[in-house]
Amino acid sequence: MRVSDILKVKGNALFTVTPDTPLAAAIDTMAAHDIGSLVVMEYGDLVGMLTFREIIVTLRDNGGTGSTTTIRKIMDDHPVTCTPETDVNEIRRMMLEHHVRYLPVMEKRELMGVISFYDVAKAVVEEQGFENRMLKAYIRDWPGQEPHQETR
């Protein structure tokens, strides 16, 4: 299974912000759409990623407020990315190795979507469920043995 397979099922809703977006506006967007990340774009290029992790650290460091902070100050400015052709097993390895829950999907310089740890887990569980159903159907329909013929 490839990332492109997950994106087909997930859909292509993308939420982006610029580096100069106030943190409060980013939090509002994330809460309104129930998402855990925003892709940071500037002049058509991917320049960063904002996740709830960066927001929580900022709130902790600023006594629970971050109203004057812009995303540029707190974003991950070197996000790990993948392509639509990346294999799901490679995505799992990348997420674990880099300790990230969200990966922007890039095709050359174009943003194609975002894959979350949840998206990957859901796809793997669904694929395993399909394989299990196919195996059970195969076993249930196992050809019977030929009737034993008596010799006279």
C-alpha cells in the first residue's frame, strides 16, 4: 500500500497557514476543523509544519498564552516529508524514527496532502481486515476431497 492509496480514501482537504499567521488564529483553525496540524506555506513553498506539540510547548513556555506569537517563531521549519509513492511501511518507520505524527505529502514542490499517524494506522487495520476476510472466505470454500471410489 502506498501513500496515494490513503489519500484517495482520506480526501484532499488541506489546511495551510503562512509563517506570519498569529498563533491564536492557527489554534482557532485547528479547533474548528478538529485537526492536529497545519502546513506552513510561503510563496507557494512548504516552509514548515505546525502541530499541537509546538503549540503546547509554546503555551507552557509563555505561561499559558501565546497571543502575540506568530507561527514562524514556533513551527518546525524542517518537516519530514514523503511522496505519494512512499510505501506505508516506510511511512511507519519514518514517523517512529523522527517522532512525528504528521507528514506533508509532496510531489516535486506541490503539496498533495498530509498523512497522520491515525491515517496510517487506520489504513493498515483496514488492509489486514480485508486480508483476513479473504483468507476466511478461501478456507470456507476449500475444495472438498473427491469421494473415495471403491474398487471391485
